[in-house]
Amino acid sequence: MSTVWLRDPLAVHLGRDRDPRDAGGGIVIDTAAGTIVELVPTGAAPAQGRESVDEIVDASEHVITPGLVNTHHHFYQTLTRAWAPVADKPLFDWLITLYPVWARLTPKALELATTVAMAELLETGCTTAADHHYLFPTGMDEAIDVQVDVVRRLGMRALLTRGSMSLGVDDGGLPPQSTVQDPEVILEDSRRLVGAYHERGEGAQVQIGLAPCSPFSVTTDLMSESAVLAEELDVRLHTHLAETLDEERFCLERFGLRTVDYLESVGWLGERTWIAHGIHFDTEEIARLGAAGVSVAHCPTSNMRLASGIARAVELEDAGVHVGLGVDGSASNDASNLIREVRQALYLQRLRYGSAEVTCARVLDWATGGSAAALGRADIGRIEVGRQADLAMFRLEGLAFSGSHDPIPALVLCGAEKADRVMVGGAWRVLDGHVVGLDKEALIAAHREEARALVAG
């Protein structure tokens, strides 16, 4: 066993239900196993003595949190950030304009886009990310395979979902026909990907989920068949739901059902499911979602960017829904910054519920333990003995933090932008604010070239 002691941190976020002094003296990690082996109380040393530790890291200038967990993203969208033709459009118009651009996606472009998204996430304290990739134009049959390679290269964890679109504009859906696939192709590839890449158990690095895109881009049959396949393969289910009032109207007109009724009709109302956005639910629907064990990925920046609405996150959590945070695609957020998303969630939710209900500690819990639970993970998201050593370390330095007094509120309220160090499974993946082993300048240059080519057509 090789051990590292993160000694005497400035502060540790253990969760709003725990005493931070329980780890005020630091955290001891078994780097070989990749797990946390001891929490050192304030003023103490490791139980076996400091001489038993192989390496000591002075954490006295760091706030330590569990590695942040991103529950909803579209990595490929880093290629279409801040594009003027969609800068001021609501969701449906935004999608209709972007679909033809995204249909030109290539494996090289996706590899660069995925690397940029994941590197940005890592540098902002994120150790696990769920990506929803649903575009498979000609030549992109192995899109998820490309993403698996990037995940392994960067050393992050990911739940990569095999998304899909099967309801094109000719049949009453929103996406153009060139972007939809035959259901049999979708289901066969889903089965292949789970067999090839899905890891189970504690410490899993790569997992696969099934993710038909949305009610307005997927047939009812495919939604139902995906639920059956997910249960057979024992993997999770993901989709967009109740993001906008336009979507609600679409469900009423096409299916004669509100969104939660639709979810139940296709066999998705259960613990296997986590949904993106979940804004437009009424009180009875929130209770049903909680009773069923459905989870929600709250994406505050995207919801503000597209003027979609404010999710009822506090009521969802109080009803038993696991609430996590997601940055969403980098064309509806224009960033892949998860620590920034924590601050956005705090402020957006306070507009609805006030400051007493929406505390700094609560939104940090959404970004860590809540997000982990939404992805079905019990081994990450909290700093506890036996859990994976996935940790983010933030410095509160510079003008933005000058005059701040309490570290955890400062991390959220003063607007932390980047982590100084990030550990995944006991291995350092970010040091001095930079992804280990990544030529960032070369990546940016290549990514920008692909982005320009994609938009130019």
C-alpha cells in the first residue's frame, strides 16, 4: 500500500449532514487501491502515525471537495459555442438551426470536442461526467468508441450514453431525416457497446447507458424497446424531459399525455432513469417522480441561456428525487465548467426558494453526492473511508477571494473558476491547474480548426 496524506486542509466539504472537523486534519489515500482509507480529525495525525504515510501534501491553502460529478453534457457541442445564428434563439429554433451543422460531424472532430470538454471539466474539479451523444451521421458509427478512447487517455470517469434519434421531420419529429437512424441499428449498437465497454462495480471508469434523445426526436416504440433492453443489460436510461413548454405541447398534441404520463407509458418511470432538465412538472408529477426513484440533472446555465425556465429542484429533492448538476452542451451553456455551475445553481434556485432553503452546502451536495446518486454510483461523490479517492482541491487566491472569511461559502459565492489539483482514483489528473500530460495549446489549435470547418460546411 502506498499512501498519501492531504494534510490540514483549509476546509473539507463532507456534506451538509456531517461535521467538517471529522476530516479537518486531512485525508489519507491508498493510491494503489485508489480509495480513501482514513479521515484525520482536526488537530490529529493519521492513526498509524505520520511515519506510516509515504507522501504528505500540504493542503493548508486548499478547500477539498469530493470530485464533482457532471450528470448531463453533449461533448460534441464544444465545436459550436457562441455561434451568432443561434445566440438568441429558444430551444426548438436553436436545435433546428444547429441540426444541419452537427450532421457534418466527423470522428476527428468528435475526438477533439470530447477531449476539450473533458479537459475543461477536469480543470474545474469534475472527476466523472455523463455524456449524451445522439448524433450518428454517415461515418460516425463508432462515435462512442472514439469517446471511450478519450476517457481512458485522460484518466477521468464517464458514463457514456448511446443516444439516438429515430423520429425525423418527415414523420412529425424535429430533427432532419439525415440525422435519424433505424431503431434496429440503434438497439444492436447499444447492445454492442454495453458488451464491449460497460464496467460494473466500485471504481468503474467507463460505463454505458441508453439515451433516446427526447420525445420530439424518438418514436414511442424506440423508447419502450430501450427500456426493455436497459433492464435486460442492467444499465441506466437517460433522456431530455420537460425542458420547455414547447416540448410539453408536443407531448400533448402527439401522445395526448403530459411528460410524466408519457414517461410512464413507455416504461421509464423507475430508479434506472435519470432525466435532463425536468423543469415543467406540476406538484403531483414531482411526487410521482420521487416515489418512482427517478433522478434529475439540473442544468441551470443552459436553462437560463435558452430561457427554458427554473427547475423545482428543492421540491424534487424533498420528494425523494436525486438531484444532480449538469453543464449541458457547450452550445447551450458555452462552457464545460462545473464549479461555475454550482454557483449558477445557487443563484437560480434562490430566485424560487430563497437563501435559507438553497445553501452553499446544499448545492455542493447536488454537484457531488446528488449527482453520483443520479448516475447510480455509490462509490463516488462523498469523502468517506472506502469510497474512491476522487477529490478536487481549490485555492482561494487572487483578487476575487480577497477579504473572504469562510472557505466553503467563498468557494461558491466568490466564483471559483478552476481547481488547483484533481485526483481520480488516487492518481493526480490535474496539477497546478493543468491536466497532466495534455498539450493544451496544440489541442486548442486543432479544435478551433475543426470548429471553423464544421460551421463553414
